[in-house]
Amino acid sequence: MSQMENQRSDETVTADDVAKLAGVSRWTVNRAFKKDASISRKSREKVMGAAQTLGYVPDLLASSLASDRSNLVCLLIDDFANPHKLVMLERLTRVLRKNGLDTLLVNTSDEEDTSAALLNASQRRVDAAVLIGIQFTDRSLATALGARRVRKLIVFARSSENPDTISICCDDRAAMNEITDYIVEKGYRKPLFLAGPQSTSAHLGRKETFLKRWQDAFGATPDFVSVARYDPQLAYDQVVGYFADHPALNNVDIIVCENDALAVGAVDAIRTKLGLRVPEDIAVIGFDDIPQADSANYKLTTYRQPLSAMAEGLVEVLKGTSENEHLRHFLGKLVVRESA
Amino acid sequence: MSQMENQRSDETVTADDVAKLAGVSRWTVNRAFKKDASISRKSREKVMGAAQTLGYVPDLLASSLASDRSNLVCLLIDDFANPHKLVMLERLTRVLRKNGLDTLLVNTSDEEDTSAALLNASQRRVDAAVLIGIQFTDRSLATALGARRVRKLIVFARSSENPDTISICCDDRAAMNEITDYIVEKGYRKPLFLAGPQSTSAHLGRKETFLKRWQDAFGATPDFVSVARYDPQLAYDQVVGYFADHPALNNVDIIVCENDALAVGAVDAIRTKLGLRVPEDIAVIGFDDIPQADSANYKLTTYRQPLSAMAEGLVEVLKGTSENEHLRHFLGKLVVRESA
DNA sequence: AATGTGTTTGCACGCGCGTGCAATTTATTC
DNA sequence: GAATAAATTGCACGCGCGTGCAAACACATT
């Protein structure tokens, strides 16, 4: 009724309001909210008190605009059929958030090219874009980088040859070597490699490492088939198809899979369609250690990526704690269960 | 070499730069980028040309700040063990993006209470916060809403009693009724209900509907067990535990599960631990129709939520096309496979 | 009390764009 | 061709906060 001050029409309460109530300047208010700012304990308490009663919170949008740092990281994913992505998302969002970074999730399944999505991310001034998908090529990365605006481009859980890019991934070569050694030691001699999409950039991947290693050891290159997406269903179809074309079943005693998503499909195919047992008739070995791999039904022998370490590594890169390495490798761990 | 204009130190190119090059005012430049703005075709072309050569893109941060609309939606999830979440994420991000909305993903697994996460979201001025998890209670929602700043609070794929909230979900009651009818028709008479966490808000959920319906039909309330999280592993343990306590196996001819995450665990338990067949010995019916449900190994009979329609519904609510309904129901579809 | 050191505080200016309206240009009509 | 309507363009002001520095203050020392 009486005098209602110059309160804003709606109820956005800004630092100015708090400042007035606390009897300090606006800048002191914002300082109070900065972790290690130069401010006395007393005035910080005054400010916090006032902020409390007014329900004030600093506006990250305005802050980002002014400071040119958004504390926002963009995650680009196109590979939603692979259950491992959910694990990654969980881990990444958790670790990022613990470090004060928020996550912008972009689904690039629709895009021909990730460039458009990257552009979109750049419009939000994200501090970094993290690629977790499979569709992007080194060339499209280059294009996107040309437009700049995305300060850091990070390829997660995969390596990229683009020098302007930082890769954070499991050491695939060491991993496949370990897997190969394990297989050989266990006496498997007729492997089939089940690979993912081949269209991606020509990095020395799991398939290449395995085939080469096997070639070196036995002088023969194992057979392989590839699946168009990391999708258990497609893997299932592919395996069924393979054995339809190669009726001499005893030509394969183990299927080595590029990841668990494929491995799960392979197991299903072996049991359901071929009517065989895993691992007695055909063994299966995966990669990633998705939750399903540990289920009673699959008991998948697989290789666990050190996701937490990788996520922490990502944060280090983002914070600039460890500059200019184009590639950060992490060692994983072979998890032996029953499927191989 | 010669004169290099007053180019900014780093290379952020703003609308002003484009304006200068195109020979128009800054406002015309920004208009050119607005879908249906009042601008002549000719000057739009001029602007777009200049923007192209300069590599200009409008800054969404500044735009959000000025317009007070961020086109950002915050998704809060805590339930990463449930594979269905990945499907939801895929669908939501896709549909939102198609409608010009970006997605902020927040992992609330760590939080005692979603309030903190909501507060964080509010600092980014998200246009809406969408809750997809299970941990939040109606009370914590109320608290969060008290602080305002989050313009719209939406509960997705679940109903909430909070009147300031908009629920977008599958019609659980209709669904469970259909499921019950199906079960009854198929001759099952000894159901066990496998429920999720019971700590959540007291909405009339799938369990209640099923139990009540069965009670009405047969005068007896079926047994039920509940699992602490929607996690196949925990469901497995729970089912194993149940049958350890109830050795008279023929007391159950079907396990009705609150969702597929649980159903998958149930199937594993039945086969692996009990050594029984699905559906011959014990049938299983799920809910959600996760990708796994369609795999050769599970062939789960389940109920598919109309995710796309729900996502579109979400967009409508966000755009304000369909105001003030506290609850939007969508009808799903029973998917009959082999598990029941 | 004067000097010096270290700590707090205040402030001018800018981040890049939106809003609403007024000025200007272009199209339309008789 | 003048008058009127319609389409297009320009602009002052503000969104909420950060940066870097200078002024103000506190405290210890001689």
C-alpha cells in the first residue's frame, strides 16, 4: 500500500538489491559469492544474510557474459543404442558438476555432420565441447575448429588424429594386447572379431590392434565382421548372418568384440539362434564393462575403461591444469567373468 | 600490414562488425537471424553474406540475458541404472533440439534433495526444469518452487501431486488395467508384483493400480516385493531372495514388474538362479519397452510409453501452447512378445 | 603521531543483444 | 503525382555481473 520502493515488476532480485539491504556496494555482494575473493568475514556474513532473506543467487548468465567463461561443457553424443553411453553420462555429469561445471547435452544422431551441433554449442559459449559419439570425422572436426568459438575440442573415449583436439581415452592398444594375451593363454585359436562402424576416422583402433597382434603371433589374420552401429540388435543380426554364411561352426571358438554392446548381441545370437553355449562352444569377450556385463545372464569377460580417472582427466584438461597434450591415455583393467 | 581497423583483440565477431560490413545497423543484423522478423529479403541477404564471410553467429548468452528467455531446459536425473533413461534422454534431447531448445543435463544422484540442483539450474535461467528421476519428493519440490526462479517445473514420466507442477506421463492406471486384463485373460492367477523404490511421493502408481484391480477381481491382494532402485541387479537379488523365503515355487505363475529394468533382472533370476523357464514356468511382464526387451534373450512382453508424444507434449507445455493443465496423460501400448 | 604494509571496498566501463517505439522508406490507391 | 497505408530500419536504454585499479581502511612499527 504505502511506499513500495522501486521493486522490479517481477521478482528478479539482483546483487544491487542485496547490496542495498546489506549496506555495501554491489561488488562486495558479488565478492561474497566468489570462493576466494578478497573480502572480510564480517561483510561476507552481512551479504549472505541479506541474500538469504531476499532469496538472491548470482546470475550465471550475466556472469558468463561478463567474464567470458561459462563453466559450461557441451557433450555431443550420437550413439544412444550403446548402453555404455549411459554410464559415461552418469560419470561425466557427476564429475563435472563436482568441479563446478555444468553439462549441455547435445544429441547429434540427426546431424549429417557434427559441425552444426558444434556451432550451436559455440553460441552458448561453452568452455569446451566433448565428443563422445562415433559419427564425427577428423575432417568435420577441422571444419568446426575453423569456425573457432569453441575454445576446446575434446574427444572422449576415443582417439583423434586432429592435432587441435585433445583425446582422452583408454589405452586401446595396451588393452587389446592384454585381451589377446588372455585369449591365447586360455587356448582359444579361432577368433572372430566383431567390430563396430568402420566409417569413422582412421585411428588405430581395437580391431586393428587385435588383428595385427594375432597376425604377428600366428601368421594368420582372423576373420572379422563389422556392425553399422554399436547396437546389440544389429550385432545379433550380424553374428547370425555370419554363421549362416559360414556353416562350419567349429571355425570359431571365440568372438572378440569391440565393445560390450556388440558382445551382448553376440551372446544372444550364439545361444538363441545357434543353440550353442557360451563359453563352452563359443566364448565371447567384450569391452567397456557395462552393467549388463555383470548380470547373471551374461557374465561377460570384458575390459573396464577407467571412466572415473578419465573424467577427472577431462576436468584437468578443462581447468588447464595439464595443458597441451594431444592425447591422454589411461590404463583399464581386464575383468574376467565366465564368458571367456 | 596497412590499416587493420579496430578489430577486437581476440576474434569474437559481434553483430556490430557484421553491421559495418553489410552497411546496415546492428539491429538489422540481429533481425536477419530471427525467424520471422520484419526485414526485407534484400538486407537479410546482405547481412547473411557479411555474417558468412566474418563467421558471425549470434551469441545466445547475451541474447538470453537481454531477452530473459534462455531456450534452455534442464533435465534432472538420478536414476542412471535404468536403461530406459538413455532412451528418454535420446528422445527428449532430439525433440527439444528440433524445437530450438537446448538441454542442460544434471545428475542428481549425489544430492540429498533436488532443491540444490534446481537452484543451480535457476542460476542459468533455464526456461524449465524437467524432473525425470525418482528421488525427489513433493515436499522438496515445494521448497524449490518457493525459491522461484525456475519458471516451470515439469515432472516427466511420472505424476506429481504438487499443483505448481506439470506432469507429463503415460496413463499408468489405464496401462496397468490393460496389463491386468491381459494377464487375467491369459490365465495367470498367481502374480507377484515387483515394485521399485517406495520412498517416492505417494502418487497412485502402477503397483497400487495393479493390486487394487486384482483385489477387485479376485478378492485377494497379490504379494509384492520392492527394489531399492530401478536396477536389474537389485531386482535379480530381490527375486532370488523372495523365492528363497518362499520355497513353494508354484505360488507364482507370473511376475508383474513396475518396469523393464526390474523385469530383466527378474528373468535372469528365474532362469539362472531358479533354473526355470520363462514363460513356461514363470512368466514376466514389464513396462517401458526398453531396447533390451526386444532382444532375442528376453522377448519381454511389456507396455510401451509413447515417448515421442510425451516429448512433443513437453515442448507444447514449454512453448505455452497448452497452458495450465497440471497433468497430461498419454496412452501407451501393450507390446506382446514371448515372456508372458 | 607519523609511517609503512597489507587488506577491503568502491567504481567506470564493457560483455552482446532485445524491446518498444519513432523515423524512414517503399508500396498502394485514386 | 499526391496522399495514405504498410513495410522496414534505427536507436536509447537496459539485462546482471566482471575486470582492473585506485581509494579507503586496518593494523603494526618506530
